[in-house]
Amino acid sequence: MTSLPNLKLIITLWLFSCFVGIGSAELDPNFYLTTCPLALATIKTAVTTAVLEERRLGASLLRLHFHDCFVQGCDASVLLNDTDTLTGEKTAFPNANSLRGFNVIDNIKSKLETLCVGVVSCADILAVAARDSVVALGGPTWTVGLGRRDSTTASLTAANSDLPAPFLDLDDLITAFSKKNFTADELVALSGAHTIGKARCTTFRSRIYNESNIDSSFAKSLQASCPSAGADDKLSPLDSTTENIFDNAYFKNLENKAGLLHSDQQLFNGGSTNSLVQTYISDPLKFKKDFANAMIKMGNLSPLTGNEGQIRTKCYQVN
Ligand code: HEM
Ligand SMILES: *[C@@H]1O[C@H](CO)[C@@H](O)[C@H](O)[C@H]1NC(C)=O
Ligand SMILES: *[C@@H]1O[C@H](CO)[C@@H](O)[C@H](O)[C@H]1NC(C)=O
Ligand SMILES: *[C@@H]1O[C@H](CO)[C@@H](O)[C@H](O)[C@H]1NC(C)=O
């Protein structure tokens, strides 16, 4: 009988730690279960509707989450507009004239603010919308941990330094991703996101006119819409075979020297990542599994939790 009080004490401490969350700032898939039970369904409906209207929006929403997480962590800093007192990230070189999908996020946010005031963060909306986008285009699903909070700051400098440029060679891509604790294998898996969406002429012009590791008829067909000067914003699909389907065609293109960006083709150019590209060609399920796991890891990049940051009322401005 002497052990009974101890057992009670242990159970009490355990219950206490569950509710207070001692020693952990981990994200929790059930974070909104009682505080906003319709949050996930609301986001899914809005994303699915948007993607049905315009398939590319799925790609744009996936990229928003990436550009959020690589800069100060997944804190919705990417969504903040410039004001007199805050410099946002939207004018950074990788973002300007390029990021899109902001309206979808703003619309989701206003629906959620009607449903449950001040509860669901913009950073969580980005993470869930990215997952729902991939699913809507035929890709894998994964469980999104929740409970991120929104930043009150942004960093134009970090956006310019931490987001990889399409002109990087393999070594520099590996370094850029290792700074965020990703392996070279995870770089390859995550780059598979370029199985959907589009890029502007200015991001691949030097590749299609000057590089030799490119299929010549592929290069020619791109040159028709992307002139050697001007028309910077002319779009071409990142995956020339199935631009709206989340499949492994991106990797098949690389094997055929038909990667659109210099950085894409770097993953299959005789270097250390060649073999994983081939694995993803022969084993599409492994690609989807690895991609999903790497997305979970990306979504865990230094989130604000607990009392840190805030829950923004509007995603484009600090409260
Ligand atoms: C490996 C380094 C990466 C580089 C150098 C890179 C670079 C780029 C560039 C230059 C574009 C076209 C932007 C434009 O023309 O305006 C683009 C588009 C895109 N990127 Fe990446 N990216 C990388 C990794 C990723 C990752 C990790 C993801 C997501 C997990 C991602 C998702 C996308 C998507 C979905 C698009 C198409 C967006 C749209 O159509 O709106 N990228 N990327
Ligand atoms: C925020 O900035 C974007 C351009 O980045 C602009 O289109 C939008 O109207 C701005 N939103 C508000 C509410 O000022
Ligand atoms: C990478 O891991 C190290 C060691 O665990 C940690 O200190 C650092 O904050 C991590 N970097 C990011 C961007 O999460
Ligand atoms: C191709 O490379 C040459 C020599 O480096 C450069 O002058 C030219 O501007 C490049 N062309 C394009 C379209 O990038």
C-alpha cells in the first residue's frame, strides 16, 4: 500500500505535464481539435477549390511554405507586407514578381477568423495548405504538426541569403540545404517539388542558351518563348511532361537532360546525387515517401510556439 501515494503523484505529474507541456515545444497534429475543430476541413476545402480553379495555385502554395520555412523558420514572415516600420520579404530577389497565392491564404484566414477568432496561425495555414495542395495534385499526404505562431518580424536579408538561387551548382545547393540541417538526399527529394508549377524565363535563360548538359530540342522549344533578351516573365513549366501532376516525371526529365533550371539539372550531372535521381525514377513510391518525410522536417524548422510571436488577425500585417 505504501506505493499507492507515489503512483498517484506520478499520475498527477504526468497529467500536469500533458496539459502544460513541460519541456517540449513540439508541434501537435491535434492542436486545434477543441479550439477550432473545423480548421483543417476549412483549409482543405479552400485549397481544393482554388486548385480546381487554377491548377498552378497548388504549386504556388507549396512554394510559399518553403519560402516561409527557410527564412527565420516557419513563422509566416513571408506573408508580411512592407510598412513604414517593417521591411518584409516580398521584395527579396527569390520572391519578387515570383511568389503567388497570397489571396488564397488571406481568404482562408478571414474564414478562420469568422469561425474561431484569433486561434489559427498563418504559419499553420501555410503548412496545411502546402500539404493539401500536394494531395490535390496527386501527390502523397502527411500529417501536419500544428501550433506554430506568427512572427512580428521579417528578414529581407535572410530571404536573400537563405533561399537557394537557380544558378547554384550541386555543392552550393548541398551547402544551402545543410544550413537548414537537410542532407543531400533530402535536397533531392524536396527538389521533386519542381514536378509542378512554372518558372520565369529570367530564371532559366542562361541555361537554355549557354549550357551543354541540355537536350537540344528541349532547349530549342524553350528558346521559342524565352528570347535571349526581354520577356523576362514568360513562363515555362518546371516539369515539361506533366506540369500539374505530382509524380516522379521531374526526375525522368533530369535523366533526359530536360531539367528546366540549372539547379535542377545539377542533381543529375554525374555527381553524388545521380544515383538517388535514378532510384526515384524506378521507385516512385519511395520518392513520395521521402518527399513527405522531408516536408514534415521542413515544417518543423524553428517554429514559434507557446507564447512566442502572435496569432495574426490578418496574415499580411502584424497585429
Ligand atoms: C533546390 C533549390 C531550389 C531552387 C534553386 C528553386 C528555385 C526555384 C525557381 C527559380 C522557381 C521559379 C520562380 C520564378 O520563376 O518566379 C521555382 C519555382 C517553384 N519551386 Fe523551387 N527551388 C528550389 C527548391 C524548392 C523546394 C524545396 C520546393 C518545395 C518543397 C520548391 C517548390 C517550388 C514550386 C512548387 C515552384 C513553382 C511555383 C509556381 O508555379 O508558382 N522549390 N523554384
Ligand atoms: C500587400 O502587398 C501586396 C504586394 O506584395 C499587394 O498586392 C497587396 O494589396 C498588399 N495588401 C494590403 C492589404 O496592403
Ligand atoms: C540544426 O541543428 C542544430 C543542432 O541540433 C541546431 O542548433 C540548429 O538550430 C538547427 N538549424 C535549423 C535551421 O533548424
Ligand atoms: C551566355 O554566355 C555568354 C558568355 O559568358 C554571355 O555573354 C551571354 O550573356 C550568355 N547568354 C545568356 C542568354 O545568358
